[in-house]
Amino acid sequence: MNSENSVDQIFVRRLTDYIMSNLEKEHFGATELSQAVGQSRSTIHRKLKAITQKSLSRFICELRLNKAYEMLTNQAGTASEIAYKVGFSSPAYFSKCFHNYFGFPPGKLKKRSHDSVDHQIIPPPEQWKNTIPRQKDFQFLKRKFQLRNRWMLISTCLIFLIFFGYAGYDQFFSDQKTDSIFQAVIHSKSIMVQPFKNISDNKLNQSFADGIMEELLDCISKIENLKLVSRTSAEQVSEKNLSIHQIARRLNIDYVLEGSVRSDDNKLKIAVQLIDTKGDIQIWSEQFEHKIEDLLAVQSEIASHIVMEIKEIIRVSENE
């Protein structure tokens, strides 16, 4: 058992070292890591999931965020400067991920640390008696109890029970209201899958591109709390060659998934990118390369992998 743990620790340490040595490289992701380690993405993902219960994308993201926290604590730069140093091309997206992970934005880290040390006022022991009125109340109740005025103790206990009962009741419904608002935010998330483009001369590639898109639409439609724009609407918008900003305004969506297919010798290359429409920012991209004769066998596998990445990105953005 100890030997297994040692091997697991070495494996995780090895991944961490590769990521940290390429921290500033925005595009150093799962694909680049698998090439550096010399193992397939699926193998690394499966082993890492078994050891840490985290996906490969989440593992990389958390390493970047923890390093950013350390750099901010050491005042190694502004939040925007550190965002680029840990591989985020957008300070706004970095701030969003940081807030979701740590519970507060990076800009407040320095202020929180400063306030916790310099501005926390703790009364000296000799003043506690004057700053905690409950101590006086308790002494008063103790004297009354000694004088056999037990009815006062009972009355006070009832008051406390009523007060805390009301506070708990109010907190319960406040939490329910907050959960309802949070659920409403989750339900507002939406995505559109653009028709995959065939950017090669081989027209047969378009049928494969259409097949990938059909697989994606079917898988994405099953993601809970994510609204999928219909294929008809996506095709109508794509025909008009609108910008991401125009598409977002017209359909009121949060994400756009784009893809292209091209052939090279005996291989077919599929490029995919996920765009956050709020800032027209690419938040994830990946390329797949397979032999043409294997396409039908891997079509479903590629679509499933893309959907897994989308679910992970949306989960992180909503701070699961």
C-alpha cells in the first residue's frame, strides 16, 4: 500500500513539475502535458482521477490558481499581471475563476490580509466585562436563582428559545431564497454549437463534420441546467456570418462552440474551441487527429470528450 502511495505521489509530482515549468504558457493544457509526460490524455486523466478525484483540466486550473494565490500573498504583482504569469490570457476570466475557487476576488486578497492583521481590534482582558453584556445578565440570573426566583430563569430561557427559533426559521427561508436565485442563475446558462466547417477540398469530410455535430448536440442536450440552442437556429445564424457579439445579443447565449475539419494525407484533423460570448474570449480549445479509416470508431469518443470538457468548464465557472 505504501509503495502504491509512493508511486501515485511521484506521478502527481511529475505532472505538477511539468505544469509549473510551463505556467506562463496560456496554451499549455492537457494535450501538451500528455506529450511532455509521454502518456495519452485518457491514461493521465484516468490515473489522476483515481488519485485526486479531479479531472486533468481541473487539476491544471487549481495549480494555476493556487500559484496565483501565493504570488498575490507575496505581493509579486497586480492581479492582472499575475493572471498572465499563471497562464490566463484574460484577467477578467482569471478573476472569475479565482473568486469561484477561493470565495473572493484576487483584488481583495491583499486587503483581507491587511485588515486581518492591522485593523482587528481586540479589547484587553480588563475590558471584556464591559464589552460582553451577557456576562452581567448571567450573573443577574444566577442571583435570582439563588433567591429562588426561578420563574425569571424559565422566562429568560423561553425568550432565548423563541429568539433562536425565529432566527433559525428566518435563516432557513433566507437560504431557500438564495438557493432559488442560484438555481435561476444556473438555468440561465446556454450554449450554441456552430455547424462544423470543412476547410479542405475533400467534400466527404463534411459528412464526418455533420456526424460529429449530431453526436455533440445529442450529448450536450443531456447536460443538466444547460440550455442548448436548436440546430436550425444555429444554422440560420451561421449563414449570416454574424460576429460572436452579434450572435450573443440575438440569441442571448453564454457560450459558442466552434469546430472545423480538414484532411492531411491519410489523417483527419478536428479543431474545436469554446468561446465565452460575454467577452468574446476563447476559454478552451483542442485538436484531435485520427486516421481516416478510424473515424467512425472514434466519432462518438471525440464528441464525448468535448462534452466532458464543456461540463468541467461550466462547473468550475459556477463554483460547484
